[in-house]
Amino acid sequence: MDTDESRVNGKQAELDELTYIISHDLQEPLRMIRNYIQLLDKKYGDKLGDDAKDYIKYALDGSTRLKQMMDDLLTYSRIGSSGVKEDLTSLEEVISGSRKMLRPKYPDDSYSLAYKLNGEDKIHADGNLLSRLFYNLMDNALKFNHEQKPEITLSSHHNDNDWIFSVQDNGIGIDKEYHGKIFRIFQKLHSPGEYHGSGIGLAICEKIAKLHHGKIWVESEKDKGTAFFIAIQKK
């Protein structure tokens, strides 16, 4: 491993450790704050005016979003912490794992999925991490979609150096001005009331791609759907 790559990996490890400490250690004080707000509502709720009840509701909603953000930060920090198992991995199993993760929110019959696997059916990669990557992209495709039955197309091909995967949807699309920002942690393009989520899913996708010595990018226009591309170095 060259010096530059070692330095980058070292900084990433430091960031992951800091992220874990912050998100883990803040869980307990947040839990205490939430519990006391709920006790306040339970004990004095019938004596409070409408404004005070609204304030309690806003505080509980805010604490719920903050907990989700910290949970997602913990997930981000743990990605790759136990190493990357680059075994010979079936793409069919990767996609099956992603769909299994989606089912609690989106039953299989609630969307259309087509996939085109070009060439070999197996690659050297961490199957669990790839399933998480495709899950996040498919979750976004279904979340940011106003169609009666969303459509997702997965495809793959390879050249001499890389496997190239794509996840394409017929959703609301992304303005080009945001293409360089969406992979940042907590980068959200919509208000919490419009779409759920903390804005960390694409940051996780980018981290998984980089752990496989690869990259991820997007091609999209507003109201014209989105296509994410992932390049993973061949072994």
C-alpha cells in the first residue's frame, strides 16, 4: 500500500472512531432527555395549554430525528470495521439480500425490479456490504418516487479493470447542482416533513465502494429519474 493510500485510510479510521464515540456516548443523555419530556407530558399534559403541548410534541419529534441520526452515524462508523471479506460472491445472492432488507418497508409486489447481469455471475467482494449498498440505492429509488408502481433496473458489466454496476429508477430525479453534494454525511435535499431519513445512506454507499477500491457517481435530472453507477476494482 502506498503512502498516500495509507494516509487516507488512517484518516478514515480516525473519522470512524470519532464518529462512533460521539454517536455512542450521546445516546444515554438523549435517552434521558426524551424520557423526562415524556414524563412531563404524562404527568402535566392535561394541565398544559395547546401551545405547551405543541412544544412537547416538537421536542419529541426532534429527539426522534436526532436518535435516528446517531443510529445512522453508528452504522456508518461500523461499516468495514471488522474488515472487508472479498470472497467469491454471487450477484444473485447480493440482490436477494438487498430485497430481503427492503421487505419490511416495501413488499416485493409494491415495485418493479429488473436486472441484467452481464458476464460472470460472481465477483470478489464482500457480499453483505454490497447488499447494504444496493439496499440503500433501491430504498432511495422507492422513497423518492411518485409513480404508482416504481421501477428499478439493476445492471452490470465489466472491463479489464472494473466491474460497473448501475441502479436506475423512474423517480423524481436530482438537479445537477446537487450531484457533487449528495454523498456527504447528513446531506438532505428535502425537509424532514417531505421524506424520512437522516441523509446518510449515500455516504454509506460511497464508503462501501471505497472499501472495495472503487467509486460511485450519479447521473440524473429533475423529474427524469436517477441512475447511480458503482465501479469496483476487479481482483
